[in-house]
Amino acid sequence: MSTFFAMGGYAMYVWPAYAVFFIVLIADYINPWLRRRRNLRELRGRMARQAARQQRNPTAP
């Protein structure tokens, strides 16, 4: 088993490559979720500002 983990002397290069791959994979999975939350928050803010503007000046289109 230790031979497998040593990767024939290349473990110093192989295991960090796997780590970077999984970090990028996790980031690619989480990023759309975070972007969706940010977009929804911005949209709610825009809608609140628009509603407040319409309440102050109800005759404007």
C-alpha cells in the first residue's frame, strides 16, 4: 500500500495535482450557487428601490 501512495517516487507531484483538481471541482460546484444568491439579493434590492421610488412619485411611469 505504501508503494501505491509513493507513486513510484512521483507522489510529491501527483498528490498535490489531485488536491488542486478536487479544489477546483468543489469551487466549480459551489460558484453557481453563490452567484445565484448574489443575483437574487441584487434583484430584491432593485425591486425595493423601484417600489420606494414609485411610492414617492406615483404619477411617474
